[in-house]
Amino acid sequence: MLKSTDRIRTSHVGRLPPPNGWEDTPARLAGAEITDPATIASRVVPAIADIVKRQAEIGIDCVGDGEFWTARSYAHYAAHFTGIEARPLQPGELPTTRHSTRERDEFPDFYGDCDRAGTMFLVPGERPVPPITEKVIARGPVKSKGPAAIGRQIDAFKAAIARSGANIEEAFIPVLAPGWLDHFIFNEYYKTEEEFLFALADAIAEEYRAVVDAGFILQIDDPGLPDWWDMLKPEPAVADYRKFARLRIDAVNHALAGIPQDRVRYHLCWGSWHGPHTHDLPLEHIIDLILMVNAQTYSFEAANVRHEHEWRIWESAKLPDGKMLMPGVVSHATNLVEHPLLVAERIHRFVKIAGRENVIAGTDCGLGGRLHPDLVWAKLRVLVEGARLAAQSG
């Protein structure tokens, strides 16, 4: 990613609010329901161009396309991979690993109310999400279906940037990590967990290369690295969990083979839902594993009130030469819009650790769908203003 010695560059993690009238479009894009080039050119490209232009006008340096091409659904996975099937849930089965956590056991009424309301984000005006009634499984060899699905996203983003008329120095596209996919795709084919993870890595690797070959920054989305912790029952020993997590790091690096590190940033978070997060794994237990990922830049939560204090752990993490940090300095988890001075203060913490040229001001997680659209754009404006203040004050 690009560096600067005279200012703090800015970006975000990916998800942005869809335009008005676009409520059903992201799911249709993700599930390859919309594939007609003429439809994409006439309906999708202009909308993304407006989003690109808005980011540029606010002052975001590394822009995204809104991440409208990704969903946690059978249609999305089937558009990308062979060997994937869906079947109706059987009695007692859960649709994803996220539906069974120790935190849900501690707060059954809270999560029950969220499930009945069809929300995990409590956003005014949002559409309730219907219950998941099917289970996605790997019943055969999981392989890439080729670059068509990611290619549609790449081509539309390129066309949108050109149409926006904005001067875009840098842009990124998020793609899922193998250890995030296995939250939603259950293995019923491979003999071992390792075989399954590396099959997912081989399948997604083609998309990683396509993003980089197209000139974009590749963002690896890997909330699974820390949040698998709460899905394992009984609670494992930390040493055992680190072995579990290391396998997922190895799978990511396997998929990244041959891709230059300076074209990759790695994003992790503790899940984006608006819940208590009392069972989140402390950063100290995995920070060395994070730094093993073959990426130049590491994106992580640093504004979330459950994890903001962990900035101090980076003081002793010994960031390798050439590596960069992209701390989240505005949160997806509160309707309060941060004060620019607070944003600047959060940025300064990491500037002191890594140096100004090695810090990008970012967001904790994707903002779209987790906040009202009005607040998303307000937080991005505050992000840029806080970065400006941080640069001015040293």
C-alpha cells in the first residue's frame, strides 16, 4: 500500500451502504443472479461510481467498491466453487458455526430477541433478515469455478472508477479467507480439517491473484481467526487454540503464494455484530500469528470499546520492517459519531509505535449495514478529519 511521510492516509474495511433502491441488488450480485454485462453497465457501474466519487470527495485515499458482491449464502458460494451443495436443516442442526457460541449461552435472552427481530445490528430502517433454513455443505472436491465471478466485480469497479471522474490513487477489493469460509460451509467430504481448509485455500487463491493482477490492493477478510475461539465448546486451552489458528494462518499463506506482500492487507475483527463480546479472545494470544500472514498491512479493531485498550500490545509486538498498521479509529458498533480529536488521539498511539509512514487510519469493520447510512458517511468524514488533525499535530 502507498505510504506518506507528511500526512496520514485513510481507508476503510469494505462494506458501505447500498444506494437508495438497491436494497436487493447486493444479494443478487453476490449470488450471480445479475451477470448480464449490459445490466451491470447500466445499473451497477453508475451506482458504484457514485460511491467511489463520494469517498474521494470526503478524502478517503484507498477506496472500495462497497463490497456488494459478497454474501454468506449458498448462492454466493455456488457462484465461486464446485463441490458445494445446500440441504434443508435437519432437527437440531445449526446453519453456521456462529449460531452456537459460549456468549450466546451466557446471554440467551439478548440473542433470542435479536434472532426473533431478524437483526444483529439494530439499525433503524433495516429489513429483518429471515431465518436461515438450509445448511451449506462440501459434498465433493471444492475447486474454483474460474475468475468469472470475481471478474465481474473487478470489471465493474474499474469502469466505476473511470466513470466517477475522481483521481483515485489506490483502491482495494476484499476477498474471504479460508478460515472464514468454514464458518458457513460444512465439510462432509474431506477426511481431515486440514485437507478441507487447504482445498478452500486453493479454490480462493485464483481470486486473490485476479484482484492483484487487476491492479487492486487485495484485502483478506479473516474474522474467523479470533472469533472461532468462542465457537469451540468446551472452551479450549489457549495453546490448543493457537494450533487451531495457526492452521488457518498457514492456509491463508498457502493461498497467497507468489503474491507480493505490498499488494496485500489482512483484516481481522471479532465479528461485526452488536453484542456484548464478553467472550472475545484477547489480542495478546494471537498477535504473533497475525504477523505471520504474508501481508504488508494489518487491519484490526482499535476503536471498539471491548478492544481499544489493546493498542498497547502493539508496543511490544516488534512490527517487522516494511510492515504497516491500519487500526480502526472509528467504530461500526456505536451510533455515536467520534470526535475528530479522539480519532486523532487514536491515530497518534500507532504513529508512535510504527511511524507516520507506516500507519493508515481505518475503520474497525465494514460500516454498511451495521450503521444507518447517514452515520456511515459522517464517520468517514470524521475519519479523514481526525487523520488531518493527527498529521498537523505531529
